[in-house]
Amino acid sequence: GDSGLTGIKDSDVIAAINEYAASDIQIDVLTTPEFNSLDVITAGVKAAEDFGFMYITSPSASEYSTAITDVVSYPKSESLAVYWPNVKYANFDTVIPASVAVLTSYARNDNINKWLSPAGVNRGLLPLVNELDVPGNLTEEEMSDLYDNVIPINVIKYVPNTGYAVWGQKTTATGDVYMDRINVARLVKYVYREVYNISLDFLFEPINENTFTNWGLRVGSLLEEIKTNQGIIDYKYKMDDENNTEATIAENYLIGQVSVRPTEVAEFIDIDFVLTSEV
């Protein structure tokens, strides 16, 4: 949008991103909607990777072909998600960047669980949106081109009899079987942060069976809760005298391992209808 801000350089925005990311504030999602140069986006993604959050952005183009061209140099990262097109709100003249509009879906999603998909008609509806900032309607082929682009673009679309909704949940980490999806990327960031916080309590504690057991109880409880809430299908964790050898103990290291199998989500539905005299 147009906030009226003037005289702000990309270097000012990059400095603010780095300062904010390194603060004590826990960040889940960050966007800089009026500042979407490649330098700013690259800095935002680097901060997101370093500090464990998602950075989201949106090209300012109003044409489908221009949007694809605009994102060609964006970083490929599990911490970056791109949304398009920009939108308009009822009784509000300014064009709203897609990266701002979709925050509604992230908020609704996170009221349930961070590892769900902030998309679709259940969590991705954008009730404030009443128009897309594009000439005409996007075709299914154009939306597929955007979603399957070398830098994937998650589309905002109109769903008949329902409203405008986020219709995609890809990161730009193409080629990664899991981390190319927002729900999995955010799951991993969440698990890492929570396991890290648990592990802090065991700094300067004895490296022995008691520590191994207590760490395992807390990590296992965390992972079981996520599994119960459909974030993961299965998990493993390990902290024992096999991965804590005499050599690592002598270096004062406490070593644990966590493996999770994320829950897949439906992005396409294909139903065959068959007429038959018998069922």
C-alpha cells in the first residue's frame, strides 16, 4: 500500500530487519510490504533462515506475466513464501499488498496450530478482500503456471459462493520434497525452537543417564502432542551413551537427535464418478 513513507532507503529497511530479527521478540512471520527490492527480500530471507521464521512477500505487478518475471531472481528458500495478486478492500482506496492480506490466514491458522496450511476455505479465507488488483479473472491455467513456476507464487483467488481465499502453500525451496511446503517448513521451525528451548535447561547439567532420560521425557511429550494434533505422523528422538561418546563428553558436548515425519496435506482432489447398476 501507500503509507506515505518517503525517503526510506533499502539499506534502512535491511538494517531494521536485522535489528528486529535479532531482538528478543519471537517472530513467526515477517513482511516488508512496501519494500520488495531483491536486496530487501534477500536480507529478509537470510534473517528468517538465521532466526527461524517465515518471510513473505509479493510482487507489485498487476499483470500475470510480469509477476512471473518479477520473481525470477528471488532466493530459493524454505523460509520464503510469495503471494499474488495484490488486492483491494471494501471502502478502502489503496491497493493492499498480498503479503499483508494473507496475514489474516496466518493468524487464523495459528489460532489452531502453526503446522497447518494457511490456505484454502477453512483457514485461508480473506473476508476483507473484495477485489483482486488484476485486469480480468485469472484462468486455471494461469494459476497453475504461477504455482508451478520455478519460483512458486501462491495465488489469492475468488471461490464462488465463498469469497476470496489463499490458494497455495508453497515455499520457494523447489526440489525439496518436504520443505517446499509452508506447513512443513513452519513445523520444522516450531519443533527446532521448542527442542532448543527444552535443551537450554540441560546446559551445565551432568552428562549422564538422568539427563538423557529427562531430556527424552520432555522432547517425547512435545512430539507426541504435535502428533496428536496432526502435525506429524511419526517421530524418533535419541539421547544416550551411543551419541554421547567418551570423546564428545570430553569436549563437554551434550548431543541429541530428533527425527519427524510430517503429515502430508491435500493440494489437489481427483474424484472419479462411476454410473453403475450395482454398488
